[in-house]
Amino acid sequence: MRTKRLFCLGCGALILLFFLAQGIASATELTKDDIDFRKDIYVGKNGARLPYRLFVPLGYNANRKYPLLLWLHGGTGRGSDNVRQLTRENQLGTHFWITSEAQAKFPVFVLAPQCPSGENWAEPEFNQPGKALQLTMEILAKVEKQFSIDPERVYIAGQSMGGLGVWSLLQMYPGQWAAAIVMSAYDTFTDIPAIAKVPLWVFQGDADESVPVDTVRRMMRQLNKAHVNLRYTEYHKVDHEVWNKAFAEPDLIPWLSAQKRTSLPGGQVGSGTTPSSY
């Protein structure tokens, strides 16, 4: 009887170990995003932390120079899980660039930091970058040292709240960007000459209730008067989620990949609008 009892106890221990092992395996199981986007947390000098993801082009070769896109997510990407900035409404903005078709044309790094809950990338009334955006610039500097990044081909793009961050970076960190993309965002502009140095493509829906199209049209008129290198695409009967249309634009990758900080082609008007409409 004692032998049988010990045997049962041994079975129970084995079963417990099995389920513990299964639990550990599930907890450490990698998602496709974990494979595609390197996962890290940046720690600043003052101890502040910021999660971020980094896509490194397949077959990365340190002997060549690569472009890099800094992607700033919208409001639903906020948090500390280092996941939301890649998923849901931010799925297109991060994954569009890493498809095999896109990478074949434009083998770009994609840097995707995550803004903490309750914070914004920037305040459009003052064009001041938030703490997370300042840490993002430190992450960018770190990545540029870690990998072979072409300083003449560093781009910024963002949607909604991320677009606020793009406007702020253009004005607070001038001279660093090869081109910029803004989707569904507004700004009050404190340094238009700084913006004028960068080729810019702005996307807006005329049915957007979060960012009124009249506000964006006034902004575009201001930029045009200053001869900003501007391309503006406005979609009819499209709401705030304009990125669903923007990432279907066939010219998006050719336009962005053609931009270099030392070579600024003339401004253009996007296919979705005419100069007289704003």
C-alpha cells in the first residue's frame, strides 16, 4: 500500500511539472510580431522607460546604408505592453512597410515606440514634444548607432495622435528628416520655415469629426503661402481613419523612397484634392 501511495504521489508530481512546463512554454511563445519586430524597453538617464519595437530588414548587411521610418501610433496604441502600437488601428501603419513587396522596393527599418497611457506625443497648441517623444529621439539616436542607418534617409510618419508628434518633430527637431507623412492631425504651427525644409504628404478625410477638414485646409493654405514642399490628399466622405485609404495609395512608397535630406524635389498636390479646395 505504501508503495502504491508513493507511486501516486510521484504521478502527481510529474503531472504538475508537465502543466508548469506547458504554462512556461505558453508564456514564452513568440507571436509573429515578436519575430518581425524586435522588442525592447529604452531606459533614459533619469530612469524613465519607454517600450519600443524595431523591424530590421531581412538580410541586414552592416556594410550598406539603410533608410529608417519612425512611426508614431495613434491614441489606441498607448500603454506599456509593447504590443498596441503594432495592432488594431495601428496595424497598417506598422506592417505596411514590412511586407515582402514593400521591402523589395524599399528595405526600410521601422521604429515604433509606444506612448504611455494618459500621455500624448505632443501638444499641438504649443508644439512641445511630450516626455515620450523626447525619449523617442534618444531611442532613434541609439538605433542609428547600433545599425547602419543612412542619416539622409530618416523619415517620420504618424496617424491621429501620432500626427501631432510628427508636426512637433518637424518644428522642434528641424533638419533631421528626409520626408514626413501626417494622417488625420492638426497643428497651430510655431515654425513654418522648419517645416518648409522637409517634403511632406498630408492625408485628410473631409468627413473627419475629430479633426475638422476646414482646420486642415487652413493649415494647408498657410503652408502653401510659405512654399512648403507639400503634397496634400483629401478624401471625400472619409472619416478619421483616413489611413485605410492612404496606405492603398500606389505612389506612397515610390514617393517616400525617392526623398533624401539633401535632395528636395518640388512640391506636389495629391490625387484626392485640388489647390482651390483648400
